[in-house]
Amino acid sequence: MLYIGSHVGFNKNTQMLGSLEEALSYNANCFMFYTGAPQNTARSPIEDGLTLKALEKMKEEKMDLSKIIVHAPYIINLCNEDNFEFSTRFLTEELERVNALGVKYLVLHPGSHIGLGVEKGLDNIVKGLNIAFMNLKDNNNVTILLETMAGKGSEIGSNLKEIKYIIDHVEDNSHLGVCLDTCHLNDAGYDLTKFNDYLEEFDKEIGINRIGCIHINDSKNEIASHKDRHENIGFGTIGFNTLMNIIYNEKLENIPKILETPYVDKEYPPYKYEIEMIRNKTFDENLIEKIKKQ
Ligand code: FE
Ligand code: FE
Ligand code: ZN
């Protein structure tokens, strides 16, 4: 079954119930949210009353809780030694918040080594993940999905070797997986017209069963640009057909596919329209105009 949704908002007054309602307004059957602002670590406590309402509504709408994703704030950087204690503590707290919501997956950017070098960066990430997992309460069942990155600046995780290193070296990797991002893969230098080759290599090195989520984005930039700027589906350098081959790849069935494409004119969310186009399997060159008229 196809699980397709998008990144949605989350605010402290409605919490996951508000996120769910936004997702339903796009006719999505899965979604992803940050538990606060993506660019900072200010977080309000999870309110169980709102969570219960959200879970009830999900049942009514036949939305599968195991397809819902949380994304950790992107300023968490486990490589950074100056902020290491804060980052690991925040990550543990975030895993507890995600668990309290009943959500199974937390997407995390591996980190940027900012001059320390890849090796040191990788070892700091492994250390940070070990500490965060170790400090969890026993009932925590959340899996961290390491996101494949574009390789912007000193980002770690833009190739399979680095992702594999982290998974292989964390003490207990039973709650560690991967989130693919199509824009990042393209910008990192992977030719997505040969996605089956990538998947084969991924399976050999890491195992397809580790993939817990896929971010579906087109890219504003050429392959290997290391830029990381997302584009609306079919309007970028990856293109509609290549993205459709990934979305409907048999081996990735049932894995939630999440759109993180930009708002049109910074104002109009594209997700309802992109989801419809993906379900129709036909590219609509007038989509952007339609989104503006919503
Ligand atoms: Fe991300
Ligand atoms: Fe992403
Ligand atoms: Zn990105």
C-alpha cells in the first residue's frame, strides 16, 4: 500500500491533533512533524489529553500510527564537542517525547563535523547515540532514522559508507534505521535514474529493512551539487518519472513517503495537489498555477 503524506506543522495548543488535521486536509495517509520549531530546541511538554484525542481520531480515520514520523530539530549536532552534552540530553528528551506520543520513528540528521574531520565526527555521533539510547526509560520503543544528507558544508551521511559506519558501531543498533531523502541523494551525487542500483548496494551494505521513511523531494540543483534545496515534485532536476519510480518501487511498499517540498510563493502549501498528482501517476505541468489559485 502507498503511504504518502507531507511535513505538517505542530503547535503547542493543538499538538499532534493539529498535525493530524492538517495532514487529513491534504488527503494524506501519513505525516511528519517537528515537536516544536525545526530550527530551535524550545519544546513544550506533551499533553496526554491532546495525544489521546489525536490517537482516537487516527483510529476513526484509519490512519496507521506506525506510519507517523517525527523529525528532530536540525540544530542538534552530535559531532559538535562544545554542545555535546546538550545535544545528547536533548536527543534523549526528544525520544521520550516521541514515545509519549506513541510515534515509532524519529528522523535525525547525523551531524556536521565542522572541521573536526569525518572520522572524529563519525565517532562523536556513535558516542552521542550510545549515550542517548542508554539514558532512555525501559519502555521506550522509538527508532532513530539517520537521514541521508546532501553533503552541504561538512555534513556527515552523504554516502552509504558513513551511514553504515554509524549503524555498525552503535552498541545496540536494534533501534537504528535510515531515512532516504531523494533531493539529498541527488545533491550528494547519486544518479536516481539508476535508483535500483542504489537500492541493491544499500541492501548489501545496510539492509533494506533498515529504511523506515523516505523523503520525496525534487531538487533545484544538478546532481552532485551538494546544495540541498528542495523543489516541487516534477519541477526540478530529478523529475516526475524518476520520483514516481522510487515512490512506487515494490521493495519500498508500505514505507511512509513524506513530501518536504516548498510552499509556492512561500504562501501556498503544495501537498494536497502533489499527493493527488502522485496518486494519479500523471504529471500536471499546470500544478503550480493550480496551487496558487487554491
Ligand atoms: Fe531532514
Ligand atoms: Fe529530508
Ligand atoms: Zn533537505
